[in-house]
Amino acid sequence: ETIYGVVDYDRKNWGTAKNKCAFIGSACKGVVELSSGSYELISDFGAGSSGPQKSFKKTQTVVYLRHEASGKYIGIEKNGRQLNLTVVDKAQAAPFFTSYGRYISFDFPTHQIVQASLQPVTGSVREVALNFDYNLNITNDHWRLTHCNIHNLQSGKSIDLSYRRKRKTDIIQLKTADLDKTSLSQRFSLGISRLWSLVSDKTGTALAYGKKSTYYFAPQKYMGRAVDFRWHTRRLLEIKRFFGPDGQFHPLDYSDNSTIWHPTDCSVTNTDAAGVNRFLAIQDGKVVMIDEKADKQGWSVEYGDL
């Protein structure tokens, strides 16, 4: 409890207990409802046996960061009390989970990626949430994906822009097309957790609502407020619909794996308080940060369940 900051608030109901359990990675295996009406986070269920207590056993989605050019992954090396990011093969890849714009180590959930290092997680879940929501996502530990191809492995499709001409005006909307990593129209900026907008590299605009259930990147006169997306079970969730490989939004169907999307060949990007972008990279076999002037390095997200 001291190490992971578990407090009474985290035990008050299923929701707060599950949220905290997810927030501390491998340290929490699930939640049990006690006869007292409170909820206990469990580090090990053991053999288990039947009984009247309700319980929840956690399976957590994790991500692995694969460097496109080298095929290497980010790993974690423990040297005494020090944790360091390293460059490793797939078998040694470190699992991370995303929370409020951060990559937190699943195996060492007291630590998160900050710049090109692992640093302690600070603040409670509520404090972290407030910091994310009201700090414009600009801190050293907030990440997003830029210049990113959003790819659907089952169909071979990627998110793209559609164009048509109407009264001498270009109408630019959302579609899918066969993967083309060289196409600027298949490059977007997006978040890694919480709510985020889908911003086109080509138009510089975020996908926005239009009239009669339409969506636009341009022209401005057709565009209302930006569409809020979030990652949900590896899918692109908009309100209560998943975006599919056919370029349409569909009712929630968790059995349909065709709606799973993979961020591919993306820049893993951090913006500091001065508005300067920095990018995660590998140089001379080490994890580093590079600036705007350097050639961007692509990373792809691979999924796992632990």
C-alpha cells in the first residue's frame, strides 16, 4: 500500500478499485469484495477456491514499442535500484500500459517513461487525471503519436483522406485505403489514452462533425466541433461506436476483431512547456530523444495481454 499509494478512496467501490488495480500493473492481479462492503486489491490469488465473495481477476492490455528501422524493441534493465531503458530483441521487450498520456511500466508500475529514461510515477490517480486534463497535455511525461499510419492488420487497410470537388471547393473526409507508408494522406496525429482528436498531417486539421452524421477535415465552413476519440480494447471509439476498416462507424461489437487498429511507423512525441517537440529514437544502440531537425524515427505499437 505504501509503495503503490493505495488509499481508502481506491477501495470504496468496484470502479475505483479496478481503476487503481489497472494503474499499478503487475502488482495487482485483481479485486475482491469483502464482507465489510469494501474492496481489496489482490497481489496474488493463489490456488483459489469457491466461496460467496465476488472477485475480479485482471487481464491487462499492454503495448510494446518496436523500432521500425532496426526491428528492435524498448526493454528495461534493472541495475541495483536503478531502472534504465535499453534496446532489446522481441523476447526481452518491456510491456507498458498507457494512462493519461503516459507509458507506465507494467513490470515496474512505480516508473514511467520520461524523456529517454524511466522515472518514478508521482501523484495519485486523481492528481494525474487533473494534471492531464487541465495542463494542455504539455509535461515531460505526456506522450502522443505523430506522423502515424493507423493500420488494420486483418484488412490491410489504413485510415486515409477522401477528396471530392463541390462548387470549386475541396471536400475532404475520412476513408480507408490500402496501406501506403509513403502517402501523406495516411499520416495523422493522435493520443495514446484518454480523449484525443484525429489530426491530419496533410490538412493540419482535426476530424470534425458536420451535418447529418457526416465528418470533415475540410472545408472549415462544413466543420463543427472536433470528434473525440479514445482507445478502447485496441479500437477507435467515438461515443458508442467503433471505426471499421470499411471507413464507417459501427455499433459496439467486441467479438468483431476486424475493428482493431495498430498505430504503425509513428513518431513517439513529447512536447515541453515551451512548445518544443522531442521524439523518441535509437542512436548508437541507446534510447535517446531527438529534436525537430533530426530525421524522425518510426515506432509501431504491438499488443499483448498480461
